[in-house]
Amino acid sequence: MSIHSIFKRQNLHVLSLGALAVVSSFSLGIRSAGDMQPVSLIQAGSIQLPGDVDGSGKVTVQDAIIILEIARGYVQATPEQLKADPNKDGLLTLDDAIAILRELSL
């Protein structure tokens, strides 16, 4: 792998999103996955766009940050946010935030 291939636009995009996730995690006080408290999904139907917990109509980095805040227990999820569970496993966790960031980096 040459030094030039490391700095391709796509790689820089992935690295910047990864750095944002790490900084967000530390700013929220997340120390390990063991500290995460999953939030159960309210059985009230589904939202049209999985992962859109802020209701903006698109999935963004802000949605990942909100999921981290909910998973950490800083805020309580609304029923609409719980219906936007990205992987439909019934929980809003760190894995959901990472999945959003991974999808955004593509």
C-alpha cells in the first residue's frame, strides 16, 4: 500500500468519520461497551427511514450522536426515536451508531 493510496478521498472520508465517532464517544463519557444501557423498542409500528432518530428525513452524523446519548442514558428516547432503530433488533446501542457512521462513510 503506497502513501498516496492512504490519502485517497474515500479513505480520508472514512478516517474523518471514525475520528468524529471517537471524539463524540469521549465527549459523551463513553468508556466501554459494558457501560452502555440498551433502550427497548416500543411496539408502535415502524418509521420509514431506519436510523433517522432526529426526524430530519435523512440519516446523518447527528442521528449517530443522538443514539449515543440515548444509549449512554443522557437523554430518554421518544417513541419516534425508538421506532427508528437502525438494525431493528429492538435496542438503541453503540452498534447502531457505528452502523450509521459506517453507512455514511460509503
